[in-house]
Amino acid sequence: MKNAVTIMSWNVQWGRGADCRVDWHRIIAEIRRIAPDIVVLQEVAQHYPELPDNDDADQVAILAAALPEYAGCYAPGIDTARSDGRRKRFGNWLGSRHPIRAWRSVALPAPPATTAKWLPRTAVVAEVAIAGRMLTVVGTHLEYYCARQRMAQVEALKRMVVESVPSGEAQTGDAQAGGSRKGIVPPAVLVGDLNFSPQSPEYRALAAGNRWVDAWTVAHPGKPHAHTVGLHGAPWPDHPYCCDYAWVTPDLVAQVVAVEVCTETAASDHQPVVLTLSWPE
């Protein structure tokens, strides 16, 4: 579609398919098939052989080599030193065909957990220049185990949205690489595996307050969310449901053209979600 921007979000489970086989060729092939302007991936690992069926590969380097047309940035939530001097990392990766004027990794809140397990979480925030205008793209993967932490992260993503910016700043993108502005500057998109269902308290909290609008409800009014996980017989989960989303700030609602869940691929336990926005040249 001419005068449009496509944003793809996918929890790739470190390249591990529904068949429990790690194969980055399948992941790359699906990204190339969809050919988005911006791609946001969750669960990308570096030197993390402890993950089920994984090896010691640097998956950020795999993405850079396979997708040279995308400028990439990586925001790991887990980042620990190994005895061999390498870093073991796990988190969110964002790639863009358009110039990234600034980006940063934001640590999301982790209040004391009410569960035995929890993982540190981040959001990657990138300010992307598209046809002379700026779009802020936020990619994240919220807490799975602890509902208390997940709700705190939802509230943080709402607070981060900037209500107003100095005239022209949101469009000129004058921040330097690494990110000098705080908050999320509209127009903005929030994508990722949010680890809650459309019926959950966290969903209702994110939708409240007119900070974020679920783009699915704009593109498919009155229709249930398509399932984004559990479609192809992976060991987890035991039933299909929706936990992967695309949200937009209210100023982008009129530009939502489509939200699609790509149901055919089994290259991960999750399905890709693709948001299409109209975009003036």
C-alpha cells in the first residue's frame, strides 16, 4: 500500500518453533515475506545456551547479517557476564528501514514479586523518521509470572506518554542517538507480547485514561481478538488465546488501516502481528 507504514511485532522465542527446533532461517523468511517497514521482536538471545533447545549463538548478529536493510537496536532485560567474558543477554530487538533518530532502552518497574519466578523487563523506544515526520515505536515484553509487576509495567507505559512537546520537536527528531528526550512522544505505537488477555484487568488499565488505544478494536470493531499464541501444537500453552498487541496513541487512530495476525507460520510459539498505518508523504 502506497503512503503506508507497516510495523511487525513477533515473540520469536529465541527462534524456537512450535516443533521445539531453533531455526532462524524460518524467522528470517517470515520477516522477509511480510517485509515490514519496522520489525519488533521479543525473546532475542545472545550467548544463552541455557534456554531450551538453544545454542550459544549471537542472535542479534544473526539478525544484523540477514537483514542489513534494517538499522537495529537491542534492549535486553537480562544482561549478565559469563566466565568466558561474553555477555548473556535476552530481550527486545527493533529494526527499521527508516532512519532511527534516537533510541533508548527503558527498564520497566519490578516491585517485589508475589511469585517465585519473575524476569526483568525493558521497553525499546525508538524515534523513527518517516517521510519527514517522526513516529515513536515502543516494543516490549511484559512480565509473565507476576501480575503485580505486570500491572506496574502497564501503568508505567501510560505515564511515559508525553502529553505535549515543544512546537516542532516531535516532527524534527533533533534528539541524538541514544535518546535525550524522556517519555514517549506521540504519535506513538506500542507493540509486543504484553502477557495479558483482552479480558484481563491489565488490558482494561492500559485502555483507560486515553493514553493508548488498541488498534485491533479500531480495525475490527466489535470482533474478538484473533489468537496470537497456541495455534500450532507447541508444548505451551494448552489453549490458544491473544496476548500480542499493537496499540496507538489517540492521534494515530484515524491512520489505522489494518491489524493482522499471521496465523500460518509455526516458526515460533507466537504469531506475528502486523499493524498498517496510513502515512502522509
